[in-house]
Amino acid sequence: MKKRIYAFFFMTLITAARVLAADMPIAEPHSIALFPQQNEYRNVLNISGVWNFRADEKAVGIDERWFDGLKDGSPIAVPGSWNDQKDGLHNYLGHVWYERETFVPATWKTERVMLRVGSANYQAKVWVNGYPVGMHEGGHLPFAFDISRQVRYGQQNRITIEVENELRADRVPLGNVRAAMRNYPATNYDFFPYGGLHRDVVLYTVPRKSSLTDVTITTQLDGTVTLKVEKTGTAKGGSVSLRYKDGKTVGKSFSFAGNTATVKVQIPDVQLWSPEHPNLYETTVELKDGSKTVDAYRCNTGVRTVSVDRGRLLLNGKPIKLRGFGNHEGFPIFGRGFAQPVAVKDLELMRWTGANSFRTSHYPYDESVYEMADRLGFLIIDEMPSVGLFFYDEQKNIDRRREVCDQYLEEMITRDKNHPSVIIWSVANEPSYQGMGGANYNGQEQKGNDRENQQAIQFLGGLVKQAKKMDPTRLASFVGVSGGPASWLGVCDIICINRYYGWYTNPGDMKGAIKILDGELERLWGLYHKPVIMTEFGADAIAGEHSEYAAMFSEEFQCNFITDYLDLANTKDYIAGMHIWNFADFTTGQAMFRVAAKNLKGVFTQDRKPKMAAHMLHERWTKDTTKF
């Protein structure tokens, strides 16, 4: 009888574990509002490094309880993609498991302990010491869980993360759909679908009794800085101080109404933030319980505004033109794994070319890139991972993709809202239409059918409105595909478009290409009278390939292509930005038009060696910073 009871009890535990794994809590976007930091009240332990790894090609890991200890694993680096680290897994996009043990000090027992994953592509489930903690869908943005109850204090703790990167029609980005791309793996976008833990994984603590949960900062040109401070627990008030590099400090105390307080601080003789003068104020928020400080958080603030006035993009009320690039967080061996030296080098090379801006195509970057941009004065178009969307398949897929996009938007703005470098939220890249291709790439607008247009405007317009509701201080847009219905663009604050006349159509005929582009730009201006940013244009160039008559794929052709587009832009006052595609060559899926599975439109090679176009831009953009 006892054996039967024990057996029944054991099977019940197994069943419960499976149910819990299937019904894990979903990560809350608000949990990532404050980046982990070390101070007197908070602790951070980075547990990135070499983890234990095992592929789960039959997806049996949960049933076999791999979260109780990963057997037969092998080493893998975190951050990093599994595709370029593990032999035989380059094109594998299924289930994998990561495991690492780490010591948690007994002194942390009085605090709330959090686990934060910087990016897991695409879906992740997390266990701590065998206990299910939660799950998160979508790569390129962080998520966090309170693991205070699962942690063993003063002991080693086992962190287990299952990640899978399956390509599906109801996911964002999309995969395994019949659309414009014809590549392997079957993505609906032109970059490789790397899988893995791509950014740091950290444990951190926040005060248990009362702690800060969010700080939202907005600024005005007269030096007024408004902070919305949110907290949990018993604290009744706090203080704010802003300090500039000369040591001058201005501050103010405040009280909470419930768990929220709004405080305004006036900076005398304010020094504005701009690309030429990226002035930052060190901002410290302290949480007080009576006279005692119980929590504190510090970040940098830049005082600046962004707006549009007909054909002009205004920074601090003055016209500005964006010169820069799209780029990918990819590098050999690292895959999509974040590499700090590469990020630093990229911004240095952008500065060398004379660029003042970039778009995070096609997903938000690691937080440290935004911090560097704040310090260096780069302007950022911050883009969600919603690339390759379309609106002509099953309604359930469209509705599910919208849910994911809503989540992405909330996470991106929650994470990045305090960076002065971010001036535009981009809610999608190149949403496409049925029948895309052919003549539609030749300057002819695709009208689209009524259902498709209605779906697109509702979907994209809803995201733009939501971005404006969450953050009315910045512009919101999406990036239109070549030939896409112009009616979709009307929902945007600023018109952003990608165009490749002279490459994908009119190949080699730059005179004809520029004529088509000129006509289309004039039509868009006449339709909306809003500033236009060309967020992509460019041509593939094989490094070292030269041609007397500037043949396609030669470095000379790439130089001529970019020059012709920039020269045209300089004739039109309503062009507010020109972002070249791409900063550096990057890995793609395999396709007939992708030599060595790479997009070669970079003005730098994948290992960051300059092509002729990079030298041309350096000469052009550093000589006259007022033009493209």
C-alpha cells in the first residue's frame, strides 16, 4: 500500500511540474523599467559566461525534467548565438537548454531577488532549482522575474532556461510563410534568424520593504525636468537631484500620492543636449521612509525636445538632418550575441564617417548602445522587431501578431524612454502587401485591396497611436516598403521609406532610377506635407571588386549609387534624413541573390574594414555637416 501511495505521490509531482511548465507566468513589461545597478541599496551579479548547453531536437526536455539537471551537455558562451558556436546547429531553430549554477549570498535573504535575461530569441521558459518561474515571448528585449521564493540563500543555485526559435506565421518576425522572401531558413526578413541568449543574464536585488519601480523623465527647453516616480511599499516620499559635470546640483523633495509621485525640477542656465553638445545631467532619485533613505536609482538625463514642422525635423526647435545608417547586431562567431568591443568600434566608425544618427534595424539594441549614444550625441530611431508583417492571411494570425507587437512596443518604450538619444519610435519595418514585387518596385504605388488596407491601417495606426499615448514627447512612425500603399503612411508623424531603385529594379541604370525616385518623393510630399526620412538605400559591393565602368557589385558602383541618392536628397528641403543600408555586411539566410549567405550592402565589411564608400562618406560628411 505504501509503495502505491509513494508512486501516486511521485506521479502527481511529475504531472504538477509539467502543468506548471506549460502554464508559467508571463513576464510583465513593467519589470524591466529600471536597469539593474549596484549601489548601497541594490546588488548586481552578472552570471553570463560559459553555460551548460544541450539541443533538444525532439522537444522532450520538459517531460524528461531536464530542469532538474542538464545531463550530457556541452559548454556554450552567453551572450552568443548557438548557431555559430555549436557544430551542426547553424540552421537549427528548435528547442535548446541552458544551465548554470551560481552562488547567492545569505545576505540577500532580506531583499527581493530578481533574474533578468537581456534577450532570448525567440521564446524562453525559466526554472530556478527545478521550480518553474516564468516565460517570455520575443527576442531583442529583456524580461525579469522575482525568484526570491525559489532561491537557496548561502548556497549554489541552478538556473535553467529553455529557448526555442521556431519560425511561425503567428510570430513576430514571421517565418515559414509564402511571401516575398525565398530563402533558407524560411524567414520573411533578410537577416539570419539567430537563436540563443543574446545579452547578459544577471541576478539583482531590490529592497524588499519599499523600492523604486520606475522613473519616467521628460524635459522642456526652459530647463524644466519632470519626473514621474513609481514605487512599492511603505515609503512616503523621496528626493530628486540633478548634477552637471561642473558639479552644480539642483534638487527637490517630493511626497507620494499612493505609489506615484510627480516632481518638477528647474535647471537654471540649462545646457541642452544635441549631437554637437551631448550635455548630460546625472539624475539621482532617492526613496525615503521618514528621514531614512531606503532605495536609490541613478541615470543620465539630457534636456532636449523633438518635433516636426511641415517638411522639417526639429531638435530643440531647430531643423536637423539625419545622416547615418541602418545596422545589425551581428558579428562572426558571436552571431547576434552582444559584443561590447564591436559596439564601441561601430560607434567610433560611424563618428569617423560623419554620421550623427542610426536606426536600430530591425530590433532594439543592447542598453549599453543607447548609453553610449547619449554620451556621444547620436540620434536614434528605435525600432521594434516587427519586420516582415503582412495583413492578408488568416485573421487569427494577424490578431496574434498584433498582441506580440503590443507587447514589444510596451517593452521597448518602458526600457528606452529616458534616453535623450532616442527621438523616433519605429513600430514596423516594411509591412508588405499581397502581390508585392515586379512593377511595384518601379515607382508604381500598389493600391491594395480594401480588406488589406483596412487591416494595415488599423494595425499600424493602432501601434503609432499607442506609442504616442505612452510617450507624447517623441515622434512615431513605421518604415514603408517600396511600392507600398501610400495610404498606410498617413498614420505617421514623419514619413520613413526604404528605396532601392537602381538595384532591385532598373539594375545599373542610375539615371532612370533617380528619375523614378524623384517623382515618388514629390508625390509623397504633395500627399502629406510631412518630412521624409529615407531609412534604407544602398547597393551590394564585394570588397576588393573594382570596375572601370562602375559595374554592379563593384565598390565603384556602390559609391556612385549612394552619391546619386544623397545628391538628390540635397535638392529637397523636406528630406529630413538619409540612412544608408547598411553600415556593415551581415549574415543572412541562403538565397540565390545572397553571395556566401551575406547581404553585402555594408560600407564596411563584416569585420569592419572600410570599403570605398566609407571613405567617400568620411570625405563628404565631415567636410559639410549641413548637407547629406
